[in-house]
Amino acid sequence: MAARHATPLQALLVDERFDGDIYPHEPMARHTTYRIGGPARFFVRVGSVGALTRLIAVCEEEGVPWVAVGRGSNLLVADEGYPGVVVSLGRDFRTLRVDEEAGRFYAGAGVMLSAVVQEAFRRSLAGLEFAVGTPGTVGGAIAMNAGSRDEWIGSRVVSVTTLAPGRGLVRRAGDEVAWGYRSSSLPADEVVVECELAAEKADPFYIRGKMEANLAKRKKTQPMSEPSCGSVFRNPEGGSAAALIEGLGLKGAQVGGAQVSQAHANFIVNTGEATARDVRDLIALIQGKVEEAHGVKLAPEVRFLGFE
């Protein structure tokens, strides 16, 4: 294609100075923990804030849809794929610094949350044990306030820096963000780029004990060995999605290759050949049966990408 006929996005993606790796028509099954998903028009791993800023600006200017993803641990991508740009955070977003005296972690959004948990344990810093075994990145964890009903990452955020389209970098104190159950008030069109997390010195045996107990509970109650997106539904107020689903005898229910886990009723696993449609149809089946029996409309926690 002659350069003069290229769109601004195409021109950017063939610019040798652009600090990123570009994968056209990249299967998203390679980038989700479900191992499901058709091709993204472009999958772009950006290496710096400058590259991220340029890429988003061009997408906004052209009206090309874009989305930032971490490890795809709560993502279901349509079998047809995604007609826009999927942005992944590379090199500069994968740095982790620790101020041991102050009990502070300075983590890029592309750092694995599990790496922060292990580093905290290594330095006898407590407060992040609840996140042991969590498969996502720091950025994804903050955007959705990952954690349990009793402990969540938002309570550990001292500050968070995002990239806002058209405005540049925005830094917010942790207490300026409203942290909800599996949610935060961070705008959906802003990309988390870095955060500062607080921890405190503690006995390493205490930290190890909490980590081992949390991991043992996770292994006992969750299907760790099968591809899934984690919890599919948010718990309704004062209730448990898993209990409602299990109470209706839906453990083991199957649509195509998608199955309600025998280990945990709020997990839908890919038994090997599941399509996104299988998962979506099973979600709809569960929602219908729970609403019919209990009058409760279960809200999905999983993010849908590329669906109508």
C-alpha cells in the first residue's frame, strides 16, 4: 500500500520509530485465560508512555475502537474477533520498584500482580496476601478492584496514574477513587499506567501463613487447572452467585465446550473446544434460570469484547 493512501493508524504502525510491536489479525485466544477469541484487527504491545499516547490519539482521531488489556483474565472475546486495536502494555510498564522502609511498591500496570505479592513476601511486607494466585496484571487488578469481599486492592492504593485520551497523564490519590465491589470509579476510557501500593512490615511466618491459607482455599474451591475467566458473575447484594447457581443444580451444566465448573458454580470452564458463543449462551442460560427461580438478575463480571 502506498504511504499516501495509508490511514494515520496504518502510517503509525509502519513507522520504524514507533516504540511497539504490531501483530495484525492476532488471535485473541492467545491473550485470554479462557484461550478463546477470534482475531483483533491489530494487537499492539506498546513499550512506552509516548507510544501509548500516540497510538490512542490516532485511534481516537480515526474513530477506530481500541481497548487496553492485561493478561485477559476476565475477558471473553467473540469468535469473530475484535474490529479494533487491542493495546497491551510492554517494556516500560513492567517495572517494579520497592521502598522497603516506607513500605511502598511502585508498580507499572503491566507487572503481574503475583510478582508484587511474591516480592512483598520476600521483603516481609504484609497486606497483599489476599491476591496470591491472582492471574492478572496490576493495571487490570486496579481497574476492576480485584480481591475478595473482605480485602481488595483499592484499599492498598496510595496513588494511581492513568493516561486519559486528549489530556495525557492523570494522577489520583487512592482516596480520590471510589472503590466498589469488583469496580472502581476510574473512567473506562483511561488506561492505568502505574500505581503506588502500601504495605507494612510483618512477621514473615504470619505472611506465609496467610498466603498458604488463601492459596489452599483457592485450590480447593476453584478450577485452577482448567481455562476460565475467574468468577463469571458479581455476587448479588447480601447473597452468593455460586450458591444460587449450585442450588438450582447447575453445576456441570454444559453448552458445547463450555461447562459450569464442578469445583465452583460461579466459574464457567473451557473443557477444550469451547467457543465464545458457547460461553455466552451458558451465561444467558444461568441468568434465565436464576431470575426465574429467585427474581435475581445476575450481572456478569466478565468483560465482553467484540460482541454486538
